[in-house]
Amino acid sequence: MDQKTIGWIGLGNMGIPMATQLLHAGYKLTIYNRSKDKEALLQSLGANPSATPKALVNSSDIVFIMVSDDAAINQLFKGDDGLLADDSQGKTIINMSTVSPGISKEMATLCSEKGNYYLDAPVSGSVKQAETGTLVIMAGGDVNAFENVKPVLEKLGKLAMLIGDNGVGNSAKLAINSLLALYAQGLAETILFANQNGVETEDLLELINNAAIGNIFTKIKGDAILQNNFKAAFALKHIVKDLGLAKAEGLSSPLAEAAFKTFKSAEADHGEEDIIAVVKALK
């Protein structure tokens, strides 16, 4: 293993287990999170807290970011104590957040002007995959920068692919999350239709998961419905955000339009719950 020092910003549902993977792999890790209470677990595992993003980038060769949206990225990069507030050079900043392609292109330009590299590298997978280092990582940016950090990315995912220039990783993630929305709504509607016609949810799910249409998603989310467990692994409010970003990039197909309308309607009552809570909104 190389001895690159790593900074991690963003300790939410995904950020904590992903950063933990890097600590378990033996990397020296500096962390920053706006809510300081979330830093405690990683500090107990050996991570060093940083007071600001500016201080974190100064002490790191590679910086990972996993935050919620474009607004958070703007603040992290452009704030008075932000990642670009100093004259640090030679850093590689890897934004794993699901954000717009446009903001990645903007931040890549700003990083380049400072002599740094920027990769957009969002992930496919949820908390379980983050905990086991089996995420799928789709990156956009400079090929040499990607190859230099690929060994680190491979501690987080079972597949790390460079698929294009800056912003293309984000476009791929928006496409995948659009399919995720269709899966979730489709599964919910299928269960409700079956229930209305005398088919028990448990029986239907056993049939689905033994058929060609079964997959990891139908298994995990089917189990969540059976257990009435809607604790957010991927919050419904986030799929509303992602569908909105995809819509802004030109996604306007009939299924995508229907999904956006459904999840937007469900957000007020179920936004903090898991995406599959859409089943409750559709009842």
C-alpha cells in the first residue's frame, strides 16, 4: 500500500462506512464534518479531526468528499475556509457526491487553476455495499489522476471505472439513480396491485426473487417492506433531488416524468424515510 495521506469530508450514512474502510486498509485519515458529533466514531478508530476544509486539504494528498448536494459543494470549495482558500498544489480532490455535471466541471476548472486535480466519482450502492467495500464507482476526469488514485478507490468498491471527462461520472450516476427510482416505484406498485388481488406480499416477493426479474434491490427493499422498516439507507428526499438533476440534464421520458411526480408528491410525508417508503405514499 502507498502512504498517501487522505482527507475525508462528509460523514453521513455513506461517508462513515466508506471512511472506515480506508482506516481499516491502513491509510492515515483526516476528517471534517460540519456536525462534529459524527466524527467521534472515526476518531476512535484513529482518524484525526480537522477544523476546516482548508486545513484538511493542506494536510492531505487526496481528499474525498461525500456530501448531499451542489450547495454543499459550493460552500466546501469556495468558502472562506474552503478547499480552494489556500494555494495548495498537487492535490487530488475526489467528489463522490451525487451532484450536477455542471458543478463538477466548474470545480474541476477551479482546481486546475490552482494546480490540483478533480475527479467526480459518485457511487452506486447503499450502506451495506459501503460497509463491505463493494460499491461501484464511476469516475470522470483526467486519466492519470484516476490511475494514481485507483488503488485507493478499490478499497471502497468492487469496480472503479473512468468513463469520461469531468461531469461524465455524475451523468452516469444520474442515469443509474433514475433507474433506481423506476425500480422502487415499480416494485411498490406491483406489491400493491398483488395485494389488492389476494396475493400476500411475502408470497409475491418469493416469486419475484426466484424469477429472472429478481435482483438485489427487490430482495433488500422487499425485506424492508415485509419488516415495515423504512429507516433510510437512501432517503426518499435524495431521489427527488437526483430526479430533478436528471430532469435539468434533459431526462424527460414518460417513466421518468411519472417517477418524479410520484416521489415529489411523497416527499412531504416520507422524505426522511427510505426510498421504498414510496409504497406507503402509493397506498
